[in-house]
Amino acid sequence: IIAPGVTTIALDKLAYEFIKDHGATPAFLNYGGFPNSLCISPNDQVVHGFPNEYVIKEGDLISVDCGVIKNNFFGDSAYTFSIGEVDAEKQKLTKVTQECLNLAIEKAVVGMRIGDIAFAVQNHAETNGFGVVRELVGHGVGVQLHEKPEVPNYGKRGSGVKLEEGMVIAIEPMINAGTAAVKFWADGWTVTTKDNKPSAHFEHTVAIKKGKADVLSTFSLIEEVLK
């Protein structure tokens, strides 16, 4: 479905119908006035892009962020799609950002701290020459879409809130190909890179456990289709 020639508003309508057909509610729709079910952010948009008449084209990066309410609980996940053949910079950016997420999840276990998750993301991204967005962070998630604690993508090992069994957090690296700096649009939502270079965003909802985190969202269905 996410292919050249498709508008981002068409994806939003499809998601709305799918969510409702499965007895759930779009968590983003009307949240703080947000008018859509998905946040769709092409290329230099970091997050919170409005689905609209933008026509997806070959070489785009398209970040899709989706939140759902089901059985009175919230889930939150994001994936950045490479449309057709993308350039080497975009390939590396998406690969490294997803690696940042996986490294962070390895630290999401009982006894570690938020700073351990944050450092895992920052260290891997910056080692690869990319910028880590400071102004936007992950978060607790459960009976509300955004709960404590905040989960930044930068920080010091051994710092911050100690992770306890049963905590559920959304870990979401937002990594820029160039500078970490971002611009906030006058619409109150859209965020873009300051240098207009591409950005990538991957997110999982994760339950804190002993020894190994329980990842409550999945990319497996996406990756099966993309094979």
C-alpha cells in the first residue's frame, strides 16, 4: 500500500478503517486537536506530520506512527519505510535508527535505568555520524498515551528512573542524518530537521521484565510484506 503514487491521506483513511474494524480506537485522532489517525512524516519531517495530499514518490522515507486504544489500554509504534530505491545515506540512517531501537530494548530490563536506554541510542547514533533529537522523547504508556517516565534518546548510563517489572514504556529513537536541531512548525505539530536532511523514527511499546524485555508491538508483519 505504501508505494509511489499513493497519498498519505489515503493511508490514514485505510488505517482508521482497519483500527475500527478490529474493535479498537485510533489513539491519535483528536488527541490535543490532532486531526488524523496516523502521524505520517516524509523525509525531513521528524514526527507528527499530518496525512494530506502529499503523493509518495520513489526514494522517499516515510515515517508512520500509529497509536491505538484497545481494552482500555494504549499501544504506540512507529516504522520508517524506504520507498523503492533510496540513496545510501537514507539506507544507513534507517538501518542505524532501527539498530538504536534494538540496542535500547536490550537495556529495558529490571534494574537498569532510563539513562542506560538513552545512552544506548545516543552512542550508536552519534558513533555513526547522525544527530539525536533532544526536544522529543519516548514515554511511559498504558492507561494514557503519554505517561511518566520520559524516555529520552540521549543521556548518561546509570542515571534517571530505575526500571521496575511491570513498567511499560514507548522507546522511540528519532535520528537525523545531519544536525540534531529541529524546527517546530506554526501548525503546532509538524517537526522537521533544521538542515532539511532526512530523519528516521522507529518505535516499540515495551514491558519491563527481568532478564529480557517483552516487546508488545511488532514489526514482523511489516517485514514479511517487505521481503
